[in-house]
Amino acid sequence: NNTAGNTGNAGAAGSSTGAVSGSGGDLYFEETTTGGGTSGMTFNGLTKMYFSGGGKVRIEMDMGYTGGPANKKAAVPKSAPMILLGSMDKPHESISIDEDKKTYSVNHFSDSSLASPAAMKEQSTVTKVGEEQILGYHCVHARVISKKTMGGFYHTTDTTDLWESMDVPMAATWQHWMDSYKRGGGGAFGGATVGQLKQIGCEGFLVKMQMRSEHTNVTMQLTKVERRSLSSDLFQIPAGYKEDKESAIN
């Protein structure tokens, strides 16, 4: 809830000219996700993130898919965007909104629930590639090469490039979530890897990420940061929606 605490000015690690357009006490971010895999499936998504000055969060994820092994030119039917609501004072809780069914689910999770399976063995090498500007924000670019195995039936080598910046508004507020994301399903890094990233200065808001393996490639990138005056209705469960406890994640 410190939306006014960082305006994208010069950071300690380097010069940043990133400016937040617009006006108001709230923030709006956009992030694109693109990629594909060896199956022939490709995807192109847009994530919209709304942050109120009072610490409320709304995330809308809209993903489109094309292709696949059966018909590489077919488009998968488009579904409604995934909508999540959250609050900075409840970091281990989120609310999923299903606009098609007019329902909501309250999800509860812990840091340990985001971790990779205990049977997964990982060896990672972390290197600092350099320092770059994205959207005018000073970013530290790091590369993580991870060899992962699970028993004798699963093994893969992933290469993940990350660009993180402390100059993006709310970078400090998001740090705990970013660490959990990197340890969990997003980057699937071990705790030691997250610590090494911090040692080389790669921390803060995840401005860009590229993940590559023998089966898939994914690129996520922040494309817009604006100040706005957002309606409080964005962060509330719509009137008339019923709770769906069976779909909740706990």
C-alpha cells in the first residue's frame, strides 16, 4: 500500500528514467505473456493488474491458445478472463471470481504449498548478465540454468533469464510475493537460488522473464505502468455472486 513511495526515479544500483504516466492514488500495470511448446501449441496472453492506494489488488489474466498436436491451426475456444482479488493485509489469501458462473471462491495457501515437490532435485547456476533499461526502469539481468530430476523418470534443463527492478512502483511491497513465486510454480527455484539472485542485486519487481527448455518457451514482460483513480468496485465481489467452496484452493 505504498503506491506513492516509489515513482521510478534513480535507484541505488543505477540511473533509472522510468516515469509513471497518468495521475491518481492507484496504479495500473499491464503484462504480456507469449510462448509455445513442442506440441505445436502457442499462446498469447495479457495480464492486467490493479492496485489501490489502500492495499487492494485485482488481477485479470486473459490467455488465448492456438494449435496443438491434433490440429496445429485450430484455435482453442476462448474462455472468460481469470480474475483474482487480494489484499496486502491478507498475503496468504485470494478470491477467484468466475464471471461465467457468477460465483467466487476463497483460496488459502502458504509459502510451503508453493514449493516444488520434495522429490524434485535441482542444481542451479546463477550468473549476472548485466544491467539494462526496460520501460525506462533500471533492471538487473540474471540467468539461472537449472538441472531438475525426479527419480529416474523425469529430467530437464531449464534456462531462465530474469530482469528485476527496485525502481518499479510497489517493488518493495511485492518482494515477498515475488520470492514465493520464484520458489513455486512460476520459476520453481530453490530457496538457495532466490538468495543468490538477491546477492547479485536481482530483486524487486519482475519486469521481464524468459523461460526456455527442450519442451517449451515462455516470455513475460511488463509493458505499461500508469497512475489512475480506480473504482472501489473493482476490488469487491460483485453483488449477487454465490460462494463456490468446492473450487477453492486450500
